[in-house]
Amino acid sequence: MKIFLRLCGPLERYGGHGINEISLQNSIKASQLLSELQIPSSLKVLIVVNGVKVTGDYNLQAGDIVVLFPPVSGG
Amino acid sequence: MKLSLDISRCIGCKLCQIACSAEKEGVYQPTAARLQIEKIYTMQGLETKVAICTQCLDCVEVCPTEAIKYENGMLTYSEEECTGCNECADACPQGVIVVKADTVGICDSCGGSPECVNWCPHGALTFGCREGGGVG
Amino acid sequence: MKGYIGKVLRIDLNNLTSSVESLNLLWAEKYIGGKGLAMKYIYEELPPKVDPLSPKNKMILMTGPLTGTAVPCSGKLTIAAKSPATNTILDCSIGGHIAGEIKYAGYDAIIIEGKAEKPVYLHIENSKVELKSAGNLWGKGTHETEFFLKATCGPEVKVLAIGPAGENMVPMACITSELYRQAGRGGIGAVMGSKNLKAIVVKGTNGVKVADPKQLTARAKEIMKKDTLSDDNLWAYTDGTPIIVELSNSTGVLPTRNFQQGTFDGFDKIHAEAVKAVRKDKKGCLSCGLGCGNYVNTGQSVVEGPEYETLSIGGSNCGIDDLEAIVEFNKLCDDLGLDTISTGNTIAFAMELTEKGIKDFNLKFGDVKGYLKATKNIANKETELALGVKGLSEKYGGKEFAMQVKGLEFPGYEPRGSWGMGLAYATSDRGACHTRAWPIADEAYGDMDPFTIEGKAELVVGLQHYNAAKFSTILCDFWALSLETVAELLTLVTGKQYTEKDLKIIGERIVNLARMFNIREGFDAKDDRLPQRIYKEALKTGATAEKLLPEEEFNKMLREYYQIRGWDSEGKPTGEKLDELAI
């Protein structure tokens, strides 16, 4: 199955700029996607799927648009 | 071997100057640094004003006592031989020689590992044999 | 203590004189510098109930022990006074290079008192201090003022200036430096204007000495590389605050149409990618490797910005999805000397008053022309919008959707989508403010449930202490570092041993001192309230659809907050608490 991934800010270093199509063998959890991208687990990443915030337990579906945000501070 | 600045990577934080003054003078004082880099708004927009040692060697040329020498691709300076005449500072086209009470401060590339380069957060300042050197 | 210069420059505008005195080091031990120390001076030097726009108000420019050193992100300056927008104590924070310059000129602080008979500017060059006529600059924008002063006093000087808004004492007037950096909130620019002080020009060529320069330089370098320039902070460099637009929209906390919604259809026209598409360069403050400033050029207009607050409050909240228009609004505000947050809110409020038929200001959500015209009119005091949201609501109604606390308009975060944020707005020392505590990072943008009061009082209290301490050293809020690291750096700078615990106590002391000032001015628990819209009107779209922050839940959270703080039910610090904190 295919999903679409966009990494924001400094997270681009884990998978490039813009929207990238990613092929997955089977449905995995969002948290597994993060580890496959080698994003350190210590980093507090906010996961948004199809415009809605989800937890790492979310099971990715074909066609999902996943956006990952780095932690921000200060406002 | 000389300093180069890639303007497109410079954010004007002045950590280079702070680091230089800390290393050379033991105080945090950007005006006492042996380089001056500033991002400044002018009527034309955001501009980067840069003064770094280009190793033109004018200082070596004018030094009456050979206190400043050019060796192994770097400048060296001997405080003992310096008479404090400031002719080097007057001759420096970049204006990066710091005038002190009886001596001067010369960019000696920190002996090959310049602190300004070590501190530069985004690799705007580099040190090496890059062709042309200077500012780009 | 090292790290301080030990000197305060006092300017008496009544007599156009200046004097130099010692910094009160006993106070510095208890309040560090920046926010805390400026507040202590304000608390001690202002008589109660002073009219903020009278000569009796004072303006204090305060640096901190870290200012001018190699510590990353230490380039900020505190400017404090009593606020004409809120009548509370007010401290603002401004970036750029002015803070370091003041310290290099040989002062920890500048205290400005009285009022000049005619417009003047203050010119400081190390120990040389002069007050000069600013007659020719009065009425000019901050940009022209800064260019003129650099042409007159030298290109290397640093400048703080007000625009027409400050001169006209508009309660949302700010102070500008380097064209696009602001001490923005609470009408600090109006205080400067009330003193007939157009600008402050500083050139400093001295150095700052610290207790252990070798060790500090080494540690600062290490910390910068490993901590500052890490994935936790680099958003500030890669994107800057516009990254928050999409984050807020995804979590339903992006203020839209005067806080009627938490999502905005046109968010993707004003988010980070849109800003980056017109970005030409980056600019940072003194000693900051993060360089959050985006220098953009849309072809029509140029600005360093727009920041998230401007994109949200001056964008979605006004129904504007035209980035070019927001950039123009941003530039106008910076040049006229207006805070984009309060200005954007006031225009949005007037748009809703018009929409609801309460009062016709001939303004509509999304109307770019009207919005830009209103901005100019506010600065020139040619419209009642110059009253601000609170003033307008008192005159024409709509108090239930007047998005302000104590007279300060809301920043760009929807409290119905992060309940702790509501508490942060209600209890902040200067009215609705996001920089005293930013719990939304843990709520909507983090792991905590945003729609509960559980744990929020404790969270807000902790963050208020953290920020108060950090803003007193002074470090920028964009660098997420531990208080342990702050303590380590502060110890190397001052030579006095600081621990994380010390900083928490100092933070708490500062929060309580600010509270005591506000109580002296007549504030109490009834002022720690949010507008009715937050309690009663559910949001309609996105992640916050159907959500509100029920009043009884808010009250419970507020009571818990007072309890944790050791304040009574009126929100007053108890005698025991004040003794414990040695206030």
C-alpha cells in the first residue's frame, strides 16, 4: 500500500522535502513509520494524518497523508 | 589557507566575533574581534557587511620590525618584536587589525583552527584553500 | 558578581540630564536581571496607581548577566513599565542586537523617567550620553527614523524607535529595532511616546567580563552544537514561527474570524511553505545560532516576518488568506509602531461587530483593503479602533466576544483547544499573553489531553516559573533548554553558584512580585477571567469541533492554581508565601 509523507522543518533530514510517496508492505503503526525513518524516539514528534492529530498507535491506511512536525517551543 | 564567508549561510549572529574576542582577549567584545560581520538593513534591503582577513599581506609588507610574518599559509605575530607603531592597522584594507595599548591583534587563523569558524552555527565561515577565498 | 557591568544609566527627561549609579546587586541576587530585575525596579520606584501615560511612569531597559556573552540565544532586552493598555506591570522582550550594545556601552540597565518638553532622542556612545532634538523625526515611521539616525550617528549604532502610534499614545503601540524587531505588547511604545522620546541610539565598544571565561566559552560552544542546534530547536532556523500555522490548524487552535473557529480554510496559503516560497534571507539576533528571522519579499512588500502571531491574528483571525496582504500589514505595523497581535485582534473584533450589526465599522472578514486602511488609521488615531478591543467593547458592546484579558488582546492560540492555555492567559501578569507560559506545547501540540483541567494548574505554574527565570537571565524563549543548563551557564558567568532549584524559586519570586504589583493597582481574582465566548460558544470545525472550556471547569482550574501558588481565594499571595520567597 501507498501513503504520502511530508516532513516539516528539521525533520526533512529524515526523508526529504515536499510530499513523498512511500510504499509499505503492509499496514504499520505510525510509530513504526517514525522508526523506519530513523527519527530518534527521544524526539517528541507530532503526527498528523489527513489533517488530524493522531498517536503513534494509529494504523496507517492506504492513501493516508502523513505530516510530521518537530517539537516547537516558545510561541 | 584563508577565511571565506558564504553570505547565503550567514545569519548575522556575531558569534564569530564573540568567539574571536573570547579566544584572543579573554573578554566578550565584538569590536575587539579580528573580523567584523554584520547583517544590516539599508534602504536597499538586508545587506551583509563583511571584513575578514584576506591575507593580502599588506601588514607583513609595512611592518618595520618583521613582527608580522606569513608562514605556512598563515600570519604569525610576535608581540616582543612589535613596537606598536600601528602601521599595519593603517595599511589593512579590511580594517581587521585590532589596535591595543602597545600592541596589535592580528588574525593568525588561531594557528590553523580558527575559533570563528568553529563557532559559526551554519557553516558560513570556512577556512582552507578554497579557490579565491574571501567573500561569496 | 561577574557578568554584570554594575552600572545603571538614569535619564531624567524633565531636566534633560543623565546620571550613572550602581546596579542594586542585592536585588540582582534575588531577581537576576531582565524581566525579574526590571520588575523589581518598577515595583520599588513607581508609586501606586500612577497614570501610565504620565511623566511619573518609568521605562526600564534591562539586560541580564548572560547578555553580550558567548551564551547562545542571549540577545534579548527587557523593556518594562506600567502598561497603558492594562494598568498592570508590563515587561516586553525585544531581540536584535540592541541588548548587547547597551551592555557593551557599559550599562546593565537604562532607567528613563519624566517627560521631555519637546521631542528628543537619546544618544549613547559608551560613557557619552546626550539628549538631542527629535523635532524633525516626530511623525516619521520607525524605518525612516532608524535610517536617519544611522546616517547621523553612524551605520554601526543600534536603534530603538517609536512610530506615529507611539507618539499618539495608542495603547497597542510598540517599540521597534532593526526595522522588524519589536517590544510589542501592552503599549510600551505609548509610554515612550508619552515621554516625548522618539528614539534611543546606542553604540558600545567595551567588553563583558565573566567569572570563568575559558570554561564558559568552551561549554557554550559545546551546548550550542549539541543542544541549541538540535532537532528540538532547529525549526526556528528551518522555518521559524510560521511552522506553527499548520500545527495549529491541524489541532483546531488556529484563531479564525475573531476566534469564531479554530481552523481556517486558507491556512495553506499562509503557512510555513508559503512564507518560505518568498523568503530571501535569514537573520538572527546577537549570539543566536537559530536565526529565526525570515526576510521575505513578495514583490509588493518586504518584511522580516511575518511571525506566527501575525499570520494567525493578522491573517486567519481577520479572515485574510492573502500572504502578500499580511506581509504588507506586518510592514505597516512595524513602521507605524503597532503591535500586530493587538492590532489584528482589534480589526477582527470590529469586523465581527460590523457583521453582527452592533456597530458598523465598514469592515468585513477577508477585506484586505479595509484591513490595511484600518491599520494606518489606528496608528494615526483617526479611528475608534485605536481604543483596542476592551475599549471598543466597553463603548459598543460585544464584551462576550471581546478576546482580551485585563485589556490585552489574545495571542494566536485558541484556549478551547488547550485548556491550560486559557489558564495561562487568565493568570499572566500582563493580560492575555503566550510568553509567560506556553502549555499548548504539551496540550494541543503534545501528549497531554487538551480538553481537561487535569494537571493543567500545575503545568502552568511550573512553566510560569521556568519562563520568568529564563527571561531574567536573559535567554530567548525559542530555545528549549533545561533549567539545569541555565543554572550551569549562569554559574560560569556570575561566579555565584546557581542550581535548578534556585532558578525555580527565583521564577516563583518574580511571578509573585508581579502579582503584588497588580494587586497594589487594584486587580484581584475577578480579573483572572476569560471572555464568555470561551466558556459558552462551542467551536465548529476540525479537531476542536463541539469544544468549549466550561466556566465551572475553568473556575476549578483557577482555584487549584491559586492553591498550588499559596494564594488565597482572592488570588492574593499569603503572608507565608511572601515570607517564604523573601519578597
